Amino acid sequence: MRLDRYLANSGVGTRSQVKKLIRDGRVRVSGRIVTDPSFKVKENDVVECLNERVEPPRHVYLVLFKPAGYVCDKVDDANIFDLIDHPRSREFHVAGRLDRDVEGLLIVTTDGWFTHLLIDPKSRLEREYLVWVEGKIDDEMKRRVEVGLKLNQERFAPAKIEEVEEGLVRLVLTEGKYHEVKRIITAIGLRYKRIVRTRFENITLENLVVGAYRYLSDEEVKTIVQIATKNRLKSRQLKGL
């Protein structure tokens, strides 16, 4: 990693600020003054700035309350990365995307391994949605969702669905297929009007308003990794039977 990026990602300052510190001879790498911002920091290097050790940058884990009208791609159009003010925003990607018109919980991170773990179908992590609908859900609709819908040649994993109140249902999925919520709701004869993801396994929108974000706690990250790892192991064991 470039020295200026290492320092910026560790919170020493902005990219321009740390470049000035480097060029002014205020930064040492393994005891040697380095004045080139593009210097490559190796894994075992010790970096010091202003005579204080700078710890290696850690991965960033955020949960964002996505508003409707924003996409999950880094494009010129309104996108969710516009809502995040962070020096490492260029490294961010989404673990479990949402359509432009869908609101709710998004996990945004710099950790590619973590993202892969969360979106892997074998991890079987629960995604909970509130769906405002036209039409009334009945027992047959529930049964079809709970045993696993089959649409054309594609089968969906069994899911949970319940009526919260008239015109509002709660849907809990354990996979992230393309347009899965919309396709399930449409297939059972309802029409969706609004969709909000409220939970991703143990992670919720608690204390967040639309458009805001917060850092995941170490405990939240640890818990979801443990659940995903356990589910993947169980999946491998069942496959081996």
C-alpha cells in the first residue's frame, strides 16, 4: 500500500495533508525517513508520523439506511456512496445490494472477504423486509412461500411471510437472488408498493434515520461471521450425507 494512502486510511489526515507531512520529512518507515508519498509500505513495516507509531488501517464496516432513488453503483447518477463522508469511500462496496426503489439496510465495507461471506447462499443469513402491498395474503400464499416457490425452472429457498397489518407483510429470506422480494410477492398474486429491508441477520436499522449511517460494532461483525460460518459448515455436512 502507498505510504500516503496508509496514513490517510489510518486517520492521520487527508491525502493532501499526509503528503505534506511525508515531503516535510515527518514520517519514518522502519526507522528510515521517507519523503516519497508513493513509497510502498510492506506488511511488517513500522510506520511513524511525528514520532508516534501509526497502526495499520483496519477494514471499515458500515450500515446505511438507504433512501429510495439511490443506486448501489459508483456512477454519476444518485448513488449511495454520495451519502457517506469517509476518506476510504473509494474502497467501499456493498454486501447485498438493493434496487433503486427499495429502501432500508445496506452493509457497506472495505472487506472483500466479509462481503463474499455475507452474500454466499450457503451462509443462509436472514434478510428481513417490510413490504407494503395491494391485496390480502391468505394461507395458500403463505404455504407457497414457506415451502419454497418454483418459478419457471428456478426454485427459491423456503422463506417466512406474515401479515403485520392490512396492506403490510413481513418477508424473511435466506438467499439474495435477483429481485427476489419483488418476484415472490408478484408470484403469489400481490402487488408491492414499497419495500424496506429492516434487518440483515443480527444487524438492524436501530437508531438510524433515512440517509444516515453508523459503524458496525466489533461484536456485530463477529456475530454475523460466526453465524455465517456455522451455516456454511452445516451446509457442507448435509451435502456430504
